Amino acid sequence: MSRESTLIVIFGATGDLTRRKLMPALYHLHLKKRLPKGLRILGVSRTQQSDHQFRDSMREAVKAVDELSVRLGEWDAFAELLSYTPGAVDSRDDMTRVANHIEKMESGAQPANRLFYLSIAPQLYEPAIKNIGLAKLASEETGWRRIVVEKPFGRDLKSAQELNRVVHRYFNERQVFRIDHYLGKETVQNLLVFRFANAVFEPLWNRNYVDHIQITVAEKVVVGDRSGFYDRTGVVRDMVQNHLLQIMTMIAMEPPSALDAESLRSKKVDVLKAIRPWKPGEARQHAVKGQYRGYEEEKGVAKDSRTPTFVAMRLFVDNWRWHGVPFYLRTGKGLPTKVSEVLVHFRAPPHQMFSRERLPSNVLSLCIQPDEGAYLRFEAKVPDEGMETRSVDMRFQYKSEFRTQAIPEAYERLLQDALAGDPTLFIRSDQIEESWRVVDDLLNDEDGPSALPLRLYDRATWGPEAADALVTQEGRSWLLLCGGHEEAYV
């Protein structure tokens, strides 16, 4: 009787992503009995070490994330799945040795499936993919082959298109899983459920009832240990092209005919294609870039660095549903708090009947993190005060509603889906290219007389004052409701 095996090959197995995210996620899937039978995990990196040393280092890495589960769980059983072989992804000879090592591991297994995970620096994606292909590791003669590519996928539209060409030279699109860990978050997936499983909201989800939409992804931390990577990347590549635009497409997309991968992903692409492009020099009217004071003093940052750590922008989706409704996006480091939130601001009542000079509009908050949940702000009568009104909230919180069900890490869901061959929460090649098209204006506007100025801002503030003006010039204001600390964020 033949036996089936599945091999996860993690390139960059000694790196930070593997230690903090991938290995803890795989261990938790092991504890939940969600890994396929016959699974093994092979770590590959430049470091010379034995299987035993690799297992010990991974144990310490997982222990740092979840000490209790390592102490009380089944680490020894999981450790038996781990092995290691040294190799540099940009060396064809090394990759050939890795291929020979894999063949020995798979000896006697039919079929022998492989999932390659590129947990490496983005500049190594292209040589790694080429060498995987040249070493015949992508051949599906003995089982399925899939490859997971981390963000950022390219540095701009042109480089993303070239990287897609390289990937498709050795892998079919069905084998490619471009990962954005935001799509693995339960609360991001809940955006779809909230919209399409509740008939009360969908009739209002359009230009007739929505005044504008705000998307905020704020980080309190500064660049820290990621300064070298970040200075080459910047906030637009690190956050906007992937995380924020992913959230925006889920908020703005049309209902898919079914919850299958191609229907869902096609609707997202339609949103990106409908985003109004900026004319030359128009970026100044619709976007603000910033850099927190002291960024140039971070270790690994160039002294004259022009890398933005903050961006706010206004986008329009030119289709029937959203024409004329502004989408305000902002993200940055060194801000007052860590929060990710979508705010849907509905139109104000058309006629004023009550005592307040101006009734505030109803607001729906979809809190992605922290304090995950949803908040609906509406007007209510103040008792014993005539027809005086006050804004009140209806709240749903994951932590109180699902008390016995912990929210899993995003990588758990994404790794499980990649092993199952489900691409629903991964990014298709045309979506990658369309998202780069949206932000290319920001990337290409860094030099010249019409360049977007880089404005300094103090840490623990909400970015440059010009970011407020982007909203207030139209009679609106930034708002956050996550956690109920509105006063701190207005």
C-alpha cells in the first residue's frame, strides 16, 4: 500500500518571520490536529546547524510566543516533524543539493506533495523561484506543488509584473499563494460576513446613504529592529499596497455570486480597476506623506532618508455604487495607539427637526484590532430633557460574545488553506498588479517639482497637520471608535 506525504519547505527558516509566526502557527495547528497525516517540515537557510539544533531553536521560538502550550502540549511529537538542511536560495548548486535531500526524504512516498514557503528577503524572491524551478522542485510528477510568497510582491507595478512572469515560468497560477496575513485575521474575514450575511446593511451600502468611509491602520511602535528593511520599503509598500487596499476592496466590492475563490477575488479586482487614477501632479491634492521626527537616527536608516513612515490619502471608486463617495485611508508608525478600524459615515438626516444645531451622522465602526468587534452610533433621546438628543453606541465585542473561543493567529488559517489548496484568502496575480497601479502615483511622485512634500510629525501624534486638512477641508474629521476612546482620536 502506498503512503502519502506532504513536505513544507521553509526557505529562510532561521529568520524572524519563521520564529515569530510560521512555527508557532504550525505548532498550534498540530495541537488542533489540523495538519495532514504524513506531514514533515524542512527548514532551509544559510546557517550551518543540525536537525537537533534546529529543533531546539524552534522550541525556544515557539516558547517565547506561547510558553504554556509548549510546556503542556506535545512539543516532542511536533519536533519529530522538523528537520533542517543548509542552503542559499540564490545558489543553484545549493538548491540542487536541497532537491537531492528532499528526494531522499520523500523516498517511498506516493504521492509526495510539497509546499514551498519563501520566508526570505523580497530581493531574493526572483532568484529563489528560478532556482526552485531549475532544480526541478516544482515538477508535479509525484504530487502537488505550491509556493507561498510573502509581501511585498514587487516594489512597484513594473517589478511586480516581472516577478509574476518569473513565477509563471515555473508555476501555474493555481499553484501560487501570494500571502497577506491581514486576510487571515478573523475580523477581516468578518467584513464579508457582516456585509453579506446581514440584509439590514446591504441596502444602505452605497452612495445614496454613505457620506464617506475612513480606514485607519495605526501603529504605536516605531521601526525599531526593522529599520533596515523599512528604509528600503516605506509605508506605502509596507502597508497601503497590501493591507489597506485589501480592506478597502472588501468594504467596496459587489456581492459575489458564491463564496468561491475566483468569484470573490474577481470582485476585489473590479474595485481596484474602478479606483480613479490621479492626473500628473494631482497627488498633492489627495495625499499627505509624513516621517516621524527622529526616524533618521534609527539604526540602519540613511541620514538623508526620504522614506515616509505615514501616509493619508483620499481615493474615489468610479462605479455605480460608490461614485462621489470619498474613501480616506491613513496609516503610520509612531502614532498614539495601535488600532485598525473601518468607519462607515452615513449621510446626515436631510431635515433638521430637533433642538441640536446639527445632528451628527450615524457611524458604523468595524474594529479589526484591538477590541475586535463592531459599533453602531446613532441618536437617542436624553431622558427628561425635552427632545434633546445624544449619540449612543450599540456594541458587539468578540471577547464577550465568544468567551471560550480564542481568536487564532492569521497564519494558522492561511497555512491551513495553503495546505488544502484553497486560494480564497490569497492574492491573484491581476489583483497584485492593480493594487500597484493604485499606489504607483505615490511612488513615482517622489522627485521633481510636483513631488509630494515629506512632512515631519512628532511621535504619539496623528501625523502631519496636513493629514487633518485632507478631511476637514470637506467639512469632515478623522474619527476612531475602537475601544470607546473617541476623545483621544478626534
